[in-house]
Amino acid sequence: MTSETGNQGSQIAQIFASLAKHSDLLSMALDGPVETGNREQNKAIDALVMVNALKPYEEGTYRLNPRLRDFISDHLISYNAFQALTRVKDRVHQAQAQWSQLQALRQAGATADADRLEWALDDTVTDIDYAIERNLTLLNSLVSTQYGNVTNLKAKLNQNLFYGREVDACMTEMNQVDSIVDLISAEALNAGILSVRQLINRRLGSKLLNWRVQLKDAQAIISKRLFWQRKMERRLNNLAKSVLWLNQHKTSSGIEIDVDTSAPIAIFKPVSIKVKPHLDVRDKDPVTWDEMVTSIAKLTKRIDRSLPAANAKAAQPVLAAEMAEIEIILTAEEFMLDQLTAELLDSDQTISLCEWKSDKPQLNLISDEEWLLYASGQLYAQGFFVRMAIDDEQDPCPINHRFYDFLVTCKTSSNRIS
Amino acid sequence: MIANLLQNLLAGQYICPVAFQDDFDKLEKASVRSEVNAWLAKLDMRLARLSDTGAYFMARSVIAAQHCSAVKEDLLKYRDVYGPILLMLNHIRQAKTEGLEFSPGERIQIAELETGIIENASLAAQLRQLYGVIKGITRDATNRTYLKRMMEHLREDGFVVLSNAQTESYQFTGKIDHIHAVLEFISEHEAIVGLEVDDQAHDGDTGDLFATAELSHD
């Protein structure tokens, strides 16, 4: 056994020595397949193929062992696009089968086989631990860099969808791991195999809660991005449909939709309230005063209307010419009125217009009534005191005054015809 | 301290981190939001938001029937009110080769749009059809001038800001979410129906009920 272990140890050391010796070729193989070339390269390829570090791909072409690639990717935290998460359910079934067999071997007393199987179960549990940690590292690196392993937005969105499903599968497997941990832990306690109980609780049980939290966080981010993605798709869809409608309904000016108070506030345009400050002319603050003076200076100048016009026109001379005298021809009534006026001015007596007319043959052509109305008005206008001679002073209801004459005197103290 | 913020709200601006970085940062504090709301309440207004993370704006405290009528009127004049912006955004969507989400903060470069047009001749023809839609453009202007004027039109309407004059790079502002909200509202009322609707689940579909419409003209 010791010699076997020693041989195995030296073989493993040789494998790592070979890998170290040809590390340059391994670095090249990480980026893509390597081809046979010069003698030195061919020798290196042969050595790596011997230790299964390189696998034949095509004629003369070799690729890095996928397990080695995974190991290096985990170290570099660099993953390919759409790299699936490691499934652990097979390992969970394996652990369950190993445990069942371990129990049977312990009961049968096959200690050596039981010990080996316990070591294999340890290996399986460690594998499950490692796989889940690797899945979480992969998810965190992709989600935190927003799928930085691709640049195209569409690819990013598709990866988001892909890993959304992967996370759902992971959550289901986490439940399976939880179940197997409870089962093995309880059965190991009953069977008295405390080493297995300690193994399962330390490696898996104690980490489950943290794993679930990390997985849920990643799920939340992915879901949020999925929701955002759906929202963006809907927005672009709405935009495209709206423009299509505009192009296809050229005679339609708009859309009739009932809008009520329950409509979302976002569709109501913001209110605009114009605010215009004014100067406080009573403010004596120097700043305000200066501002006021500046504002006034901007006003248009007042036009001073007191000044004479610059080009005032000279007064137009009036040409006077001799005009022929116009002979005033008076009518008989006008001539006689002038005589009466002269008589009134010469004496202070009261003259009766009818009596005065009676001996004036020049007034025979007009009636007494015409003479009275004409003369009274003219004399009154000239300022004489004119008085009606009323006949029926005893009339109890003097609505209309009936007069038969006017009495005129030169006194002009009253301007009323009485 | 919040004087500038209040003035911008009164002016009807959408306060987003792209167009109004400082004001937006202030509004992220609960104390400032409370103070602004108390001040706006005296005007029968309130602080509203386009979404949970969207731009802030001033809205009426109580939406009355006449306000609903105003929105209805805008929808009846949909072609005039929203048409120009939608046509320009759709052109950008088609010209930009890398996926665009039309989200606040997203960048667009005129050079990218021009590249898209060079690679797709039909896009150039579609761009010319925006004559009459884009403000201040002449019919014989070059494609680049069309694109520049289109981006300036969007900037003047408040949908983008010029983030880098040298690279002619623009960024969408929070106001773009208002357009999305209107389109979503119209879509929910099934006022605009797509030509073809793809009901089949695609790879990667986790069973969500959203249907992706495939449009023949794309």
C-alpha cells in the first residue's frame, strides 16, 4: 500500500512537472486549438497528450482538456457566454447511494470497505460544495459585469433570460441538497456514524443558508433585468405601432379615448405658471435702485413737445383787396323796427306795439299778430323790457295766457317776457 | 436653496438627472420633497413623478374634468401634438444599429445615425420624408443637416440635451418617459392595434403573457 501510494505520488508529481515544463503551450491552448508545427512544439504536444492535458481535436489539431480549462476558468473567473451552471443533482444521488451503501457496510462489519466508501462520500460532498460555489461565482461575475463576456446588447439580454432559467434550476437543486443533508444527518446520528454527520453538516449544512441568499440575490437582479427588458420591448413596440398607425391613417388627426380622473398622472402635461417679478419702486436698496435706473434708461426717450418745430412754416400773408360795399336792403318790418328801437331809446315811456303800428302805413302789409310776434322777439333780444298785455287776468285756470298786445319799455332790468 | 428648483417646477420642467442634475439630487431627499410639496400645496399643486425612478414635475393636486378634457383634446389632435416627436424617435430607432431603449440618460451620436443611414439607403429616403416635420430645415439640405436639425428640434422640445458638442453627442432626458406613458395609455385602451401579432413563444420566453408584435414595415 505504501509503495502504491509512493508510486502514485511520483506519477502525479510527474504530471504536474510535465504541465509546468510546457506551460507556454498550455497558455496557447487556453485561447484555442494548437497545431503541430516545429519539432519542439510537436514534442511538447506529445508530452501533454500523454498526461491528457491536451486532447486530439482534428487532424494535426489539439485542444485543452475541458476539465483543465474549467479549472483555469475558475481561477481566472472568466467564463464563456451561455456557460451552463454545473448540475449537482447527479452528485446528490451519488451521495445518497454512497451513504446507503456505507450504512450497509457498517452494519455488515466490513470496516475497510466502509472506510473507503466514507472517503468517497467525503469526495462527493466536497464535489457538491465546490460545484455550488463555482455556480455562485459564475453567476456573480456575470451579473455584476452585466454579462461582460459579450458586447452585443441582444446577446446580453438573451443571456439574462438563459441564466434566469439556470437560477431556477439551481434553486430546485438547492432544495434537493437541503433534503439530503437532513436525511444523512439524521440517519448518521441514529447509526452513530458521527464522522459522516459532521462531514455533511460542516461541508453542506452550514453553507446552505448563505448559498440560498446569494442565489436569491442573483435571481432578484436577473428578474429585475427581465422585467426591465420586457418593459423596454413594450416601449419600442408601442413606438413602432404608433408610427405605423400615423403612416396608415393619414386622414385621421387623432384618437378618441375617454380620459377620466383615474388616468395615470404621467400622461398629464406639467402645469406651467409664469412668474414675472417687478421692481419695487419704493425700495431704496442701492442694488434695486441701480437696476431701476438701468431699466428706465432702456425706455424710449420722451418726445419734448414744448420746443417749436425746427422747420416751422412762415405765416402766410393775407392779400387784402378792395371789396365793393354791399348795400343792405331792409324790409319794411326791419326798417320800422329800427325806428321803434330809436324811439324807445329816446324816451322812457312804455310803448304799445299795436298802437304804434296802427299809424304806420308801412306795416299795413303784415298783420298785427305777425308784427307782435316779430317785434317782441327782436326787442327782447336787444334787451328791452317786453311785457304781454293779458286780457283775461281773472281766468281761474290760467293755463294758456291770451294776450292782445306787447308793452315795451327801454328799461332792461328784467330779461323776462312777463 | 431650493429657489432654482421651485422656479424650474413652476416653469413646467421635468426635473431629471440629465437636464437638471442638481435639482434632481435635491429632490432625492425626503426633507426637500416634503418642503416642496408644502410650498406647492398653497398653489393647489403637488410634486409628481413619471415613474418610481423617473423625472419629477409639478402636477395639479386634484385632477378635474377640464384637465381630462385637455388630455382628450391632445389625443384627438394626436398627429399634430405627438406625431412629429414620434416620427423622429422612430427614425432614430431604425438608424441606430445598437439596441436603443429610449430611456433617460441614453446617448446618441449624430455620427452613429449617419452611419446607419449610409448602411441603409431606405433610411435616407425616410429621413427626407421628415421635411415639414423637423423645424427649420430646407428641402435640399444634406442628410447630416437633417440629422442635426432633428436632434436640435428634439433638444428645443426638451427631449434631449447636448452632452458633448465636439462629438455631437446627445442624451435623452426624463421627459421621454412622458411619451412612453402616453403611448402605453393608448396601447392599454387598444386604440392603436399592430398589423401582425406574433402569439408564438420565442426561445427564452419564460411564459410571460406579453406578446411581441412583429411589424411588417420593420
